[in-house]
Amino acid sequence: MKHTIDFQPKLFSTFKNYSREKFFSDLMAGIIVGIVALPLAIAFGIASGVSPEKGLATAIIGGFIVSFLGGSHVQIGGPTGAFIVIVYGIIQSYGIEGLAIATVMAGIMLVIMGALRLGTVIKFIPYPIVVGFTSGIALTIFTTQMKDLFGLSIAKIPADFISKWIVYFGNIHTMNFWPLLIGLASIAVIAFMPRVSKKIPGSLVAIIFMTIVAYVLRYHLDIDSIETIGDRFVINASLPQPERISFNMETINRLLPSAFTIAMLGAIESLLSATVADGVTGDKHNSNTELIAQGAANIVVPIFGGIPVTGAIARTMTNINNGGRTPIAGIIHAAVLLLILLFLGSLTKHIPMACLAGVLIVVSYNMSEWRTFRSLLKGPKSDIYVLLVTFFLTVIFDLTIAIEIGLLIAMFLFMRRVMETTRISVVRDVIDLKNESEIHHEEEQLIVPQGVEVYEIDGPFFFGIANKFDGVMQRLGDKPHVRIIRMRKVPFMDSTGLHNLESLLRLSKAENIQLILSGVNNDVHNLLKSAGFDQKIGGENICSNINEALERAEVVVKTPPLPYS
């Protein structure tokens, strides 16, 4: 079957039945989401180690591309808290250019994943691993904000989790009352705002209110111990100019693990966001198209100095709750952010760093999923181990190691569960025909001729099962004249399973035992033919059902044994 790329952006099908009512609904949602995204884009940009306008540029350009090319009607793309830790680490080790290279590489990986139709596969990553990642990232983000929240005087903060807290406690005597007051007040405003209005984002209210308070304290009451964005960054109220990114094999090799982490984290978060959105709207997103759109955004955004882009669950839900139902809302959200950057961007220099710390602490709390974490600790032991290993790897080491080991754990768990569900049974006397869809026979039982053994494999015949099959064969001990392998319930076979079958054939030939296959489906049969196995075993020994296989076995048993050629 010819493979085609599954790329069908939802925007292009939107215009078929688009109306004025839908536009005004998208317009209001887009404006509100743009306002909600403003403080988050600034906070995520600064926490990641770049200037605030580059966080905004990421939300503007990335958000536009995700909505324009994406496979979801309501997905909002932009910078998210999940990337803070990995982005900050890359910048510390390889600089801004290293981040740009890693992000472009991640974008290319995402496009390839979408083109290969891997979108549906990624969604099956075990839930404890996803919770372990997000909870670990949340704790790490919380940890990174302690310096600004308490106004600590620390020249250089260590990269790893434990060293950070050692330094914090060692410098607790430098704590400043005013930043702490502003940070705690920001958290209180954000927590209290939903009681006043769920339409107005608490983070925006906190930033506006605390910026005014900090401005009054600083310029009218001569309290200069409140650090603002302007003290740390030079604000450029315009979109960054595109810059050339230089690639070389040495840099690519060094940044490949980081790029893979960005790609996997972006894929998981964006598809998780789109799936949550589907549950609310009743829509169905195209996961492969979504991956290609996320990839395109991550290829373009670094050219403008931006940070990685993915689907943002909180902003996507804000879009849905305010009436957004098409990608037009996401495009409007990007336009609103662009206008704010161009006309109000210079005002961001007055925002206190402690206020942004408060915003990010609330973000980390919402990300922590502590209730889900607690409930998973009451589940099966295997899920608890996976959850805790992923969590502690994320916190103590880094996200790159956690993602890689987490995926390995997921694969091992999958293989173990498949092995547990795949059964191998042996019949030597009678085959019960009840509920046997493969068999076309009026009798309720089939007699297995003397000297014939029938093995049934129920499940995929891949490398994990191949050794299990060998073990069953060795335990039997006796040598029959014919071995029938029933494969009617084998949906697929990998190269190790094929190798195992070839080894069994060679062993059977050496012992003058005839091997017969029964009920092989088309996919497995094509694999056997392409490997030349049908010629080795003989076409007459690959039977469509067990009746034919037993008839063939009777002929073999009655025929005097001859050595294999």
C-alpha cells in the first residue's frame, strides 16, 4: 500500500461553513487568550534565560504557525512551563545559538514523526510517565523562582536541584522584604481573581497591579531594592530580526539528545493538549498534522531567537471556554500579542521580577498534578515505580535523562505486558473446535494423529515471545514426526520471530521433524515470502487452516522418513 503523508490543516476546512457569528466568537476568544498569554509568554521567556520580547515572539510566531497548519481546531501554541528547565540548561551549556540549533533539529524530528504517522503512537506513552515528567518539571520550576521571590543576593545559581537549595539556605540572610511581599501578593491576587471574575486572567491583573505598586515604591518612595525586568534586560518593543543559524556535525552530535528531548516533550504535551480539547468540544484532532505543524513552528521560531513551541493546555482551554472553535481564534491571539509587543512592549521593563516569580509559582502548582500524583501512588506497584523513577530523574538529574529512561521504561513495560498476554499452548491428542473461527468442519473435535504436536501462538510473534516459544519447545523433550505451528492469532511477526522460526526449521530438519504452519495471515505470509522462508519450508507446508495442516501431517507421518536435503 502506498504511504501518503497525513497532512490536513483544520484551517482550510474551516472556511467551508464559516459565518459572521463564528468569526465574532473566535474574535472574542482570540483577544482574551492573547491577554492571558501575555504574562505567561514574558515569564516563560525570562525563566528560560532569554529576554521577554523573545518569549513574546515565540508566542506570536509559534502560535500563528500552529493555528495556521495545525490538526486541531482549538489548539493554542506557544512557550510553556514544561520547556523552562531544558531550555535554561541548553542556554547555560551551549548558548542561545545552541538552543536555536537544538530547537530546529527538534522541529525536523517532529515533522518526520508526523510524516511517518507516529502521532497516534506517542499518545500511548504510559500515564505515570507523563505525570512523573510534569510533576518533576513543576517542582524544578518552583525551585528556580526562589531567588527572585525572596530577593536573594546570589551571583550565580547552580544548575542542579540539590545544589540550588543548599545555596538558597546558605544565602537566606540576604532575603529582601519588599520582593517577598510583592511575590506573595501576586500569588494571592492570582488565587483570588477567579472568585471575582473567571474571564479576567489573574496573572495579568497581578502583573498590572504589582507593576504600579513597584513603580510607586521605586520612584516616589525611594525604595530601590525591587528588581524589575528593565534592570536585567534591555527591552526591544519589536519582533526580533531573523538571524542565520549555522550547523555543523560536531554541534549536531552534541545537541542531539537535547533536541530529542524537546521533540518528545513537545509531541507529548501538544497531543495531550489536543486530546483534552477534543474531550471538551467533541471534536477529533489529526495527531499527525498537529505534529507537522508543531515541527514547522519549531523550525521557524528559532530564526527569530525564540524558544521551543508546543500546545499549551491552559491557553487552549481558555480559548474553548471563551467560545473559540476554529483556528481563526489562535491566529487572532497571535495578532493581539503582536500589537501589544509593538505598542506596549516598552512598559514591560517596569514589571517586578518578584511578580513574575509569583506567576511562575502558581504555574508550577497547577502543573504539579499533586492530586493525580497521590492517587497514582495507590495504584499497581509497576505504575508507582515508573512514576517515582521518572519524577526523581527529572528533579535530581535533568529532563533529557528522564525522557530517555522514561521512554525505555515505557517500552519495557509494553513488551512485558504483551509477553504476559501472549500465550503458547501445546496439543497432542484432540483439538476442541468450539469457537474456532478458522476451522470449517462439522465435527466438534479434531483428532491429532500420533507423532504430531500442535503448538498455538496466541498474540504477536516478536523478539520477546520468540525466546518464550523456545522454552516451551525445550520443556517437552519428546521428538514428534511433525510439528504444526498454529498462527491464526498472530497479528504480526518481527525479524527476531522470523529468525526464531528459521532456527526451528533448521533444528527440525536436523532431527527429521517436519514443520507445518497453519492459519498464517496475509501480513505474516508476505513477510515469510519476502524472506524466502516459504521456499525453505515448502509451499505445501504453509496451510490456510488446521484441517489442511492435519491432513498434510497425516501424509507426512505415513511417508517413510527421508533425510532433508
